Amino acid sequence: MTERKVRVRFAPSPTGALHIGGVRTALYNYLFARQHGGDLIFRIEDTDSNRFVPGAEEYILESFKWLGIPFDEGVSFGGEHGPYRQSERREIYKKYVQVLLDAGKAYIAFDTPEELDAKRAEIANFQYDASTRMQMRNSLTLPKEEVDALIAEGRQYVVRFKIEPDEDVHVNDLIRGEVVINSSILDDKVLYKSADELPTYHLANIVDDHLMEVSHVIRGEEWLPSAPLHVLLYRAFGWEDTMPAFAHLPLLLKPEGNGKLSKRDGDRLGFPVFPLEWHDPKTGEVSSGYRESGYLPEAVINFLALLGWNPGNDQELMSMDELIKLFNLSHCSKSGAKFDYKKGVWFNHEYILQKSDGELAKLFKPVLRENGIDPDAYSDAFLTAAVSLVKGRVNFVKELWEQARFFFVAPLRYAEKDVKKRWSEDTPRIMTELIEVLRGIEDFSSKPSEDIVIGWIAEKGYHMGNVMNAFRLAVVGECKGPHMFDITALLGKEETLARIQRAIDVLK
Ligand code: GLU
């Protein structure tokens, strides 16, 4: 057998915002496709019209654009296997439903919801399968003429998959190994509904994976229970030879590890579970997104990549290119992955540090604007230097403001507890002296200023900590921040002196 080209797909249903678990699924598919020089397909599974949510498809596409995950073909990308939106493939599915009917591998069932309810009341744990199907109203029990007549008169029906009982079904999963279940536990799944002339998820999914020449199905663990049915469908169509390999990814668990991650966990602990902010068109509810919360897409990617996979060592920081090289389905875990959102914050911090100061300064500009500062009033050199002095202290770009605001606004008030501790009776006198010392410094850059001021403090026998902290309090407004002489070098002599004078006047 010749090697098949790797073709994988991400196939969301447009039922709302894309959950972060879905993002991870898409990411793993992307890494796998790139690593093998294969294709990544974007398919929209919208055969359940009741659950369709307007805007969801656009939202999903925008999410991947932001994250830097491009698709090779599919909805909005084009390709030779389209259309890629299942609602546009009705005729294709109808044909394949007919194939199964003709082969006697599926049958038509007329049972109404009321009739099904009655059966459920009559038989405990009723399941529509080999043990019960001959008691029901379907093309196996009704004469052909009656079936034809019912269809002709427009009666609603469904097509069910005729599952042979008592057969072991083997699913070979690249992560979980061989999973075997007995076909008797499966029910005769509905594959098609005449009411909307649409197939159900199961049929459309298999037909499309086959026609789109999908080689590997990499998806969330919640689809593992459907896999035996999917194997049986491939067999019923005679497509065993090109059946894709399966890989069911581990669940994302609550940060505490007990149970599946849900949106409520995010609300409870204050982290987003969606890539982008989502405005629910039905309820009007707004849910936070990673983008709007200030995460860098690279950080989100790196964080998600490690939720259920590791490179086999303890390396944590990996670029997309490295992930593509290192990713391996056999290193995916079977057990669920705790959603350690604090780790996500850590990744963001690390990726901020990886950015050049110039890039960070650019990202900082809108934050300045939000805080009433016109960034264009400052040189790029000034912004870059300010950012470089404080970036080590932030996890998010917007936190740069908190750390760097004193570069843009002179303190009007001074932190009370610092004043109590650092501003004593003779401080104004010493600060007045300091003004004179600073005024005399010709080269106001960091190191020369530092040498002169430290020398002066020593010569006078002043207390180093007290003088330096009062100095800092006057310039910054509180006793924290980066190296004092880096601050004054950036602010310049005039501004530094003015700030000290103001502190003397205000604090006395
Ligand atoms: N439409 C399914 C979903 O929303 C796709 C499952 C699969 O990948 O087979 O996740």
C-alpha cells in the first residue's frame, strides 16, 4: 500500500463561541498536518439546524486568524473537495443514504415520537436495535407497497443504520491503543431525517471524511463513544481500506482536576474559556476572550500545546515552528489535562519578555491612549526605554501602564505609608541639597549620575536607604519601580528636579 497523504480536518459545529478545548483540537491537527507536509481542512458541520447560531462561523475563522493557525482548504479557503459546509452537501448525503438502503444496511423507520415514547414506557431500557426493530414500524416490518405509499403521501421518516448484534468492533486509537466494544450495546442510529432532508452528524461526518480523503481524525475525547459506530459505517460503505486513523485527545479538566472544564470555571476563577470575546446573539451575554484579556496569541498557542501533550522532556517554551517539529501523537496523554490557567498567565509573561522593546512599545501605545496619554507626544526611543525598564514586572501589556505611568504623569500624591516611613523632618533639607547635586551633573545618564549621587551621600554621611527612598518617593510617588538612575536618566534633569521640588513643597 502506498503511503497516504496526511489530510486532517477541524470540523466544528457553528453552535456558539469556540471553546478553548476546540482550539486545542485544531492546534494539534495543524501541528500534525504541518509536520507531515499534509493538509488541514476547515469543515463546518451544520446539519443540526436547530443549534445553528449566527456569527459563530465568522467567530471561529477570526479566532484562528488571530492565533496564527491557517487552513489549507475549506470554508472560506476553497479547495477541490467542496463545498465544505455540510448544509450545502445535502444531495451528496442523500446519495450515500440510498447506497446503504439499497445494500440493506439501513432501513426506513416511520415511528412517531409518540410511538417511540410508548415503546419506552412498555420496555425497560428500550433501545432501537436488533432486539426491538422487528416490533417497530419500519421498512423491515411493513410491506414494500405500504412503505412506498407512506413516503408518497409525505409521511415523515428517518433512515436508521442496521447494526448487526454481537460483533466485536475494534477501534485503533493512536493515543488510547485498541478499544473494543460489542455492537449489541449500540442502537440503530438515525442517519437521515426526511423532515429537513439532512443527514445526522454521524453520516455526514463519515461521508465527508471519506470524500475529503481524510487520513487522520484527531478530535476530542467526547467523540470516542461514537467511534465504533463510525468504524461500522466505514465498513458498511466498503471503505475500510481508507478508513482514517483515530486519535481521541484527552479532556480538558477543571483547574482543580475534578471534572470537565466549563465556562462556569472561567467565570468563577476569572479566566477566559474562549479565544475571542463572544457576544451571544440570543442572550446578549458577553463572555471574555483571551485576545481581549490581553493574551498574546503565541502564549495561548504554547500554553494549549502542553495541555495533553509534552515533548518528552521538561521544555516548556516552544515557538510554533518548534511545536511543529516536536509534536507527536504518541506523547499525548490518555488522562485529562488540568486547565492550569495560572500557567497561561506565566506563558504570557514569558512571551512579553521575548518581544523586542520596540514591539512592546508599539503594543503599549493604545494602552497609553486609553489612559489619556497621547503616545505621539513621546519619541519612540522614550517609549521603548520606558517599556524596557518595567516589562519584567508585568504579565499583560495593559499592566505596563500601572508600572510605567510615572514616566508620563508626575506624582500628584505620594503613597502614605512610604511617606510615613521615608519622609522625616530633615528630608526636605536633604532633598534641597540633592537638587543642587543633580543640577551640577553634566552627563545625566544612569551610571555617571549614580556615581555622583552615591558619592555625595557617602561624603555627607547620610543614610543611603533613607535618602534614596525619599528621592524615589519624590520622583515616582511611591517606593517602588526600576533602578532609580535609569528612571531619572529617562525623565531628564529638568523633570527630575521639578518633581523633587514639588515633593518638598507638598510634603514639607
Ligand atoms: N462537529 C463535531 C464537533 O463539533 C466534529 C467531531 C469530529 O471531529 O468528528 O466537534
